[in-house]
Amino acid sequence: MFFNSHIKLVKLKRNKVCRAWYNRPEHIFWHWFIIGSWLTLALLVILGIGFNQMVSVDDYALINWPSAQAQSGPVEFISTIKQSVGDYSSLSSWWNAMSSGGIDLTVTSTKVFSHTGITGTIADGALVTGDMSGATATAVHTTPTQILLKNIVGTFQSDEPVRVDASNYVTLTDVGNSVALIAKIDGTWTVADTAYVNIQNAITSASNYIKIYTTPVARHTGKWDDTKYRLVMTSWRNPIVVFVSNVIIDGLQIQANNQQDGRGIAHGVSGISNVLVSNNIIRFTISPPGTNNRGISFAGVPAGGSVKIWDNIVYGFYYGIFGNLQSNQGSVYIYNNTVSGNQYGIVRGGYGSTVSAKNNIAVDSAVQDYYAQYTAFNNPVNNISSDATSPNTSLRNQTVSFVDTSNNDYHLASSDTAAKDMGVDLSSDANLAFASDIDGQSRPQGSSWDIGADEVEETVSAPPSSGGGYIRSPTFSDSGYGTTDLIMGGTVVFGLGDGSYGIIRIPPDSSGGKVVHLSIGQVASSQLPNLSPLPGGAVVVGPLYRFTAALDNGTQADLTKEATIVMEVVDRSMGLSLFDQASLAIYRYDPTLSEWKKFDTIMTVYSTNLISVGTQTSQFGIFALMSVIPSPPSSSVNTAPTPSSDQKPPEQTSLPLPTTASLSGIITVDSFGGSTLPEAVVTLQPINLTVRTDAVGHYQFDGLKEDDYSLAISQFGYRSYTSRIITVKAGDTLKRNFYLSILSSGTLQVTTSGRRDISLEKQALGIFGRLYSRLPLQESDWVLVRYLAYGGAIAKRDLSEERRAINRFYTIFRYLPSSTQDWRVVHVLGYGTLMSVMR
């Protein structure tokens, strides 16, 4: 094991006092002892024996902390874009924050960290400092679980608070990772996003990329939808202009309004590469479009680079999709797009290099559907045109049947014969492999891939005339309930009533390639008493639903992958505000056990009247969304008469008892009447939920379930404590106060102070590392660190020990002690519990 400490020798201060001490006869022994010690250390280094902790020995420099390992690759830093209650309310505001002052995602001075939660607020662009490491950085943005830092100086450590000031901080849970920037567009959108986005002022790489995408809740279903996210320009600005490489844009609705030069998604400069554009609807609604007007446009891709464009619907522009390359440049791949009603459909500009077109529909263009300016499309495959310009002669002059072109619904009609099952399988394409359509459905749905952005869904049975729910898909939208066939997986959206809706998503290849008949229907409320008692305190929110998945022979489909069920509830007639929203969960009725089973549920609260809950399951049956009604005031008494034995109990009339409890208290020093202890770490076991005490030593845990818990309490310089078992019952409001004892170490008595001084503690940790070449490991170590930071008293002095300590001090620092801090070091060397290790 080689000596790997970083040692910087302090220049010897050759003052008169030092020389006098050095030349005194009684110190000759120590002179040769010091020389012998250094020679011994040098020999150990040569033999490969040495300390294995990295320790800086500048006078009071911090040691380098061992900490949690970083992940091997970049971590996505996810910011949520929502109309309300998100990190940002527009795509533009997100990017302006990410790129303010420029950001280089590829350097080690830009990292994303996980943390335990935000105390106070950390504004975008705020300067932050690590409590223990002393590292500094600029906070680009902070989410509830992550913080993105740039301009990092020093090394942040796991488990250290990173602060703007005493009241505003996060506590890190890792050592940081390289980053990719993600804009997750989520939630409902009653208004359009109208601010343009110039993706610039960033340095990226293939792994340090930028991604913009919509979740299923915010995403269109293959047709323009004014209730989903949409980026609509109200000025001459272009919606999205890309100035950097390594950008992903997926699932957006984009509308340009600059009549002369309006472009939906376009390059801002030549030389950008690795741009992926998929599953977008891009439109221009002003007629006629200007001659430089383009839906998707990229040019000047550098040699070895590429732009990939697939599963998009583009209409209304002068040029629908435009790829312009010159000799010795990169490649543009244009696959499975539907381009309709433009002046020119798909255009290959320039000459040389590669512009490849496969499985595209370009129809109903005013001038021509396909146009190759100087050089033909490279290896075109299965491209349809309504005129005579397709690069594939057999697919010219075709009539493609769409669902409703007058309303710009470019889903393929089930009766189509031109594009349906006429495509080539691109799931293993060497340049751009994918296997889904613009709706997220797996390809193929029939015998072969369909051409264009949409893959036709299989036949849907006509729904009955009664019932309150409905299945919504690109090919039908009816009241009642219905059935749809999902061969390779897919997504179905169904109504919950009054504007609320649910989503069932079956993953690809979950049924072994067999057709799954998915049925969705409501269960009459009169059946509820027959479905066993509801879980304690629970009530049903909205209707009961029956989800079934069967094969052709009628047997239940056994899925090899779990399906996703999401219910997004709008509080209108359901009275959602009457329920405990935190307890909302999805339940399934288990007929074998005759009881309701609660699923692990992921809940997103968009606002007080809009909540999304989701779960995963491989079993189907009767499902319900349940919650509890908050308890009435203690003065309220239920005086309703008890029903007779031959009467059925009334449905959901009694108010449930509380189901959760709270635990709080005060942490003090040395006794219950002592001074309060701020910033103590309080961990609730066995669930490992951690909080820190506030400025007056107060901690609190809310929403606790009935169980037996204990509290583990710790603080720098104090003896850790774990409480006895605390039994929590529903409705309890428990108060438990604790105190921590100051660590002691024999002769040294540490001074206590009101508040911690982080700078002093950093300095003390550095000195400890200098003295002992390792980290503090046990309570006695922390006594010494605290003494170095705050000082204290010596119960009984020993002058001989102090003389030896002075000699040791000189050996380490090469000068005699003079300052208060120096003498604290001498005291630690003389009276510290680890003195025997150092002799």
C-alpha cells in the first residue's frame, strides 16, 4: 500500500526563539529524534507502507472526505414544467434558468446532487457553500429531490448541508454526478405556452444531453388538442430554435405564426448534431405560408453527426420537413412521418452526404410532395406520395385515408389500404431503430408496419348505450363503456366523469404476442355492499370500475409485465375537497379473499382540485379510487339510529376515525431544562424518516401510521441517543422531549456554545486530519474536534505532558505554538485520548 497523502511542508520559521530552543543542550535529543522520524517516514514510503487516507496537511486545510460513490454515468436533472405548481410554468423560463450565464454540462464543475429536501428556499443562481467541505458553487436550480450546481470550487461531500445561509439549505445524499438536463412537461394545460425557446449557451455531449418531453397527462393523442401542452407563438418568433448539439424533443404540440420565416423546430447555426425530433405535432395556420416557412428544418450537420426525425405530424408550412446537407457533411434520417397540406412535403436540399427517407407519408402538397434539390434521397424505402414525386415509384399517386383531414386528424383510418400494413420494419434499423407510433402504440398492430406517424388500432366493438365511462382513442370517442384490442401493448384513455379521466397502459410484449381484449366498464353502486366492507375509514371517490383483459378464447390474459393504471381526478361533482387527499389510493377487490387490496400509489397534486394517482398491476378486476373523510370536531356525535338486523347498513354515511398520528418534541443540551439544540438530526426508525431540529430545537413528524417507532438523535459534539420504543396509535398527538449529553474525554472539558460555527468546525476537522491522518471515527475523536473548534478547560494540568506535546507540535508544524489555536492543538496532543497512538 503506497503512501498517498498529499503533504505540503510548511516553511520553517527560523526566528530567534526557534533557534534558541533548537540549540539548547537538553533539546539535542529531540533534534536527532526529529531527523530520525523523518528518515523513518521516508523509508516507509519507499517500502510502500503508509497511510491510506487522503489527508491534506496544509496548516488548517480540510481533509478530503471519503463519501458515497458517484454513479458511473450522467444523472438526469429533471425539472417539471406545469401550468401551475411546477418548477417552471413555461419551457422558456426553464431554459433561461438552466442556461443563465452559460452552462457546460461536460465539466466536473457542473454536477447534479440528490438531497433530503429543501429547508427554506434556494433561488436559481444563488451562491451556496458546503458546511463541512467549504466547497462553493452556483445553484442553477433546486427541485424537491435534486440540486444542480455549476462553477463548483472544491469537493462537496455526501451528508453535508449546502447552504445559501443558515435558514436556506439542502443536505446532500451523494457526492454528485455528471448531468443531463430534462424538461418534463406535465399536468393539464388550459392555456398555451407562448414564449419562444432558443436552446443555446450550453455545452453538451452525447451523454450530457438536453431532453424536452411531455408526460401522458400533458401529451396529445396524435391530434392537435387544446387541452394538452402546446407551444403557440403569438409573435414573429420561432417556437424552438436549436443552437447546440445533443438535444431531444419529444411529444410536443408546436404552432409557428411568422408568416414569412416561421419555423416549428429548426437549427440556429450550422454544425449541430445528434438532435432527435419525435412524436410531435407541428402546424402553421396562416395561409398562405411564406416561402421560407418550415415545419422541421436542419442543415449543415457536421461530418459524422446526424439529425433523426420520426413519428411527427407536420401540416400547413411552405416546407414540411427540410434536410439540407452539403458535400462531406453528416446525415439526416426522416422516418415514419406524416406530412400533409404543405406547399412542399419532404425536401432534400443541398448535395452530397446522406438524407434518408423511410416509411413517410407526404400528401396533398400544393407544389409537390417530395423534392430533391440537387441530389436524390439516399436509399429511400416505402415513401408514399399523392402525386408523382415519391422517391419510390410504386408508391406514387396514392390515396391515403385519414380519420378526418378537415379537422386535421391524421390518424390512419381503419379502412385505409395505401399505408396500412405497407411499411418496412425499422425496429432494427442500423441508423434509427424504434417500434412505436406517435400515440405510443407498439408497431406493428397488424401484419406489418404502417407507413406514416400513426399505427392503426385494431377494431373496437361498438359500446353499449348505457354507462358513464368511455374509452377514448384516436379512432373513437363514445359515451358508455367499451372494449379495445391491444396486440403488442398500448394505451387507452377512459372517462371517469365530469372531466376526470383514467389511463391504462399495457407495455409491449406483455402478452406473448397474443391479442388482449381490454374491457372497461362501471360497476353499479348498488353492488358495493356485496363487495365486502370497505377498508377501515375509507370511502369511494367516484364510480367503481371493472377492468378485464382476456385472450381470444375468453380466458384471462396473464401479463408478463405490469400494466400502469392512472386516474386523474378533477374536483367538480366528486367533492374531492371533502376527502383527505393525502390518503387517496387505488384499490382492487380480491374475490378470492373477499377484501379490498390497496396498491402502492404514486400521487401527483397539481392543485387542490386536480390530483393524479397511479399504480402498476398485472391483475385486473374491480378497481376503485378511495380516500378518507377528515374527522369531525370532537364535539360532533353521530346520533343516527342503529339499523335493524334485517336492514342493510347505509352506504358511506358514518364519518371515519383518524388514521394517522403525529410525534413532536424539543431536543435540549444535558437536561430537559437545558438550552435548546438546533440542527440536531432526528431519525424515525424503522422507516428512516429524518428531520432536523429548527432554531429552537423543535422536531415534528406528521401523518404517522399506527406502529412502534423509535427516535435516533445525533448532533456534532454530543453523545448520540436512541429512544425506547414509542407506540403510536391513530389520532395520537404525542410529545416527546429528549436531551443529548456533551461528549467528554477525561481531562479535556469542552466548552458549549449557543450556535455552531461552521468555519471553526471545518478548521478543526482539518487539524484533526493533520494530527491523526484519518477521519474522526468515534465519540472520543469528536471530543477532540470540538475542543479544537471551541476550546474549553483542562481539569488537571500535567506540565511534563505539555512539554512533550510542544515537542510534538514542533515536529508537525515546524514552529513553536503562539496563538490560541496553537495551544488548543498542544492540549489535544498532551491530553487527547489518542495520544498513545501518536507517540
